[in-house]
Amino acid sequence: MTVLIAGGGPTGLTLAIELARRDIAVRVIDKADEFFQGSRGDGLQPRTLEVFEDLGVLDQVLAQGIPMPTLKILIGGQPVGERRMGEVVDPTPDRPYPNAHMLGQSRTEAILRDRLSGFGVSVELSTALVSFSQDDDRVVAELSTGETLAVDYLVGADGGESVVRKQLGIAFEGTTDDSIRMLLGDVSAEGLDHDYGYWFAGPDNPMEGIVLTPLSGGDQFQFGAPLGDRDLEPSLETLQGLVDKYAGEGVAKLRDLTWSTVWRPNIRLAERFRVGRVFIAGDAAHVHPPTGGQGLNTGVQDAYNLGWKLADGREEVLATYETERRTNAARVLGISEDLMQKHIDGDECALDRGDDTRQLDISYRSLDATGPLTTGDRAPDAPPDRCRRQQAPPLRSLPRPARDPAPLHPRNDDRPPARRDNHPRDPAWYLHLPRGVLLLPRERWR
């Protein structure tokens, strides 16, 4: 089997790792001439941290990133308090990574690329997907390099302007609001304590202002400021002017602007996530506002769900991808949109983040399923002394995929079934279903 992935961002890289560690031949192409450099999707949610643990990259992610910082709030130049976007939660055996972690997107991508290279796979830059066709047995892709190749499956992880989605003719339903614009950028700021984030606003409207959140690995902050209908260039001079306006002149001197963009609310969901042997994932299938930090995380989890299903190859398994992930994407888009509306309305709770943004409550259980635990639920880990039978190993000891040199810590619901004869002790006691789902034999479930 061979899979072609169009797009070398977090979604495409996650999918490539999932396939490569199962001995599936995979190629990753990207039209860009160089790798993205910028913070963009810098909030990693607990569910994504659990995925990264399974992929063998969590140690690097935690080491290179930082916890969600405390935000200093200054109104009219005067400090009025501090707050966090979410309550800090202590880890437990079933939720070992309960808090979001901050790491710039380009650094996350670099970690994933390094992991993928361990399987002998690299991202092919300056290589765009031009067109493709498919039949019942294969997909034939034409690349910008002039190469024509036949593969078993094609996955479009090529962003909101996805060539794959457009050539499939899949409707991208939603809205773009050009009346709301925000300037985002990565910049150093002399005069600010890098251990904190900052919210600066004027005394007349405390909910209109600028936010700076520290980025790991240096002295830069991610900068976010509303532009309204002003036609301003995303330059260092523009950012400095906004800081002086909301924080006061001399409070912070900006330098080293390394990435910037103007963001507009673009909230969309693809009508389908699959046509035949071609799939879409990540921003190609759904685009989110930055509120809630859900976009990158949802794309990573699309890939994590799809990878083992492609490796399995059975139609009844592949058919569950769209059902499970489109339903989830619609739900997450609703959360992000509600948070964005709070910002627009000036709601003082707009910065609050709860359990719904951590994505640990996602389930793929059937609509008619009942009971506290069923197929499709996220099965938490438990220490060995909590196991019902002393001889039964904890979930962490279950076998990992072929070629995967990293420890497996199954905790979510996107893992492939483990064979009974692979179980190290009592295979009749439990089976490992997709990503941590626990199926107890009916006669033993009490």
C-alpha cells in the first residue's frame, strides 16, 4: 500500500508518522519552497498531548514549550489584576496532561518532521499536487515536478485553500467576515516580563485591546490586535503604534518581527471528508477562528483517527472516518464560534476556557449506546493496583504498532484493534480497541 499526503503541516505530518510506523509506504509533498516559520497555532490541548505521547514526541513538545501563562491585565496603563484562561488542573492517572501547553506551530512541525525522518520519510518541498483521478483500485496524481504516480490513497491536508477538496467538488460551507480583522505576529518586546502574558486596553473599553503571550525558545511574544476597518500593513511600525495606543508610550519597545498576518473570521466545514479513495483532513476539511485554540488540535486528531484506518484498509473501517471526525469538527467549530462571539460582544468571560476546549470529552459511541463505558469512549488509564485482576497488565503494557520505537500509552479512542494472541497475559480479559477504548467481554462486565 502507498499513500500520498498533500500538505506537510501538523495534520499531514501526524498522518505520515501513523502510517510509516505501520510499515505503510507514504510520501508527503508540499507546495511551499521552505518550511513555515511562525507561532500561528501555538496552543496544544490535552487530547493532542496524549496523541503526541503515543507518537513518541511528547517529551520534546513539553521540553520546548511552556505552560499556559498567567495574563497581566492593564487598563489605561494601570494594572488591575491577573488571570489565566483556564484553571490549572492537577494530573491524575486517567488525565495525566490535563492542561494546555504552548508551543509555536513551526516548532511543533519541526519535532514531527524529526520523528518522521526516523522512519526514512521527509517532506518534499516545492512539490505541488496539480491534479488527480481515481478509479476503484487506485489514485493517479500529477505533481508540479512533472511526476505522475499511482497510489492506493490520497489525503488532502493542504489547508483551507485545499486543491484536493476543490478538485473533488466538495462544498466548503460557512462564512467569511471581512468586517472583523485581527493583526497577528511574532515579535520581541523590551520592557515586558517574558514569564507573563499581557492584556492592554484603554479605560473607555476594557474589552478592546491587544494581547501579547510569551513564546518559548527566546524572548518573543505572539501579538494579537484588532484592526477594524483600518487599512494597516502588518509591519513592526504598525504593531508599535498599537502598543503605544493601548499600553502607553514607552511601556514596550518592539523589535524583531519575524512573522505576521491579518486574520479574518473564516469558519467553514466541508460537506464531506471523503470521496472514494481520496480523503481530506485538517484545515482542508474545517477552518476555525483562533478562539479556543482548536484548529491545529482538531487536524492532528483527524490524522490520528485516519492513519490506522488507512493501514487497516477495510471499507467498513474507512467509512467511520467521515462519520466520526466530521461530527466532531462541527461540534468544535461551535465552541470556537461561541468564544469568538463573546470577544465581539465584549463579554468579560471571553478569555475563559473550560473542559470543552480540552477535547477530552470527545466520544465516538453510537447514538443508541447506553452505559458508563462503551465502544467509542475514551478509556482512561489506571494504575496496576486498580486492575480488577492482579495478573492483568495495565493499559500501558499493550503492544504497540510495528516499527514504533516509542512507548505506547493508549488513552484515546483512535487506535486499531490489538489481536488477542498479541496480549501479553490474559487475552480474554480485555481487548485494546482504537486508541484506548476498552472492550470487556460481556460476561465479565459488571
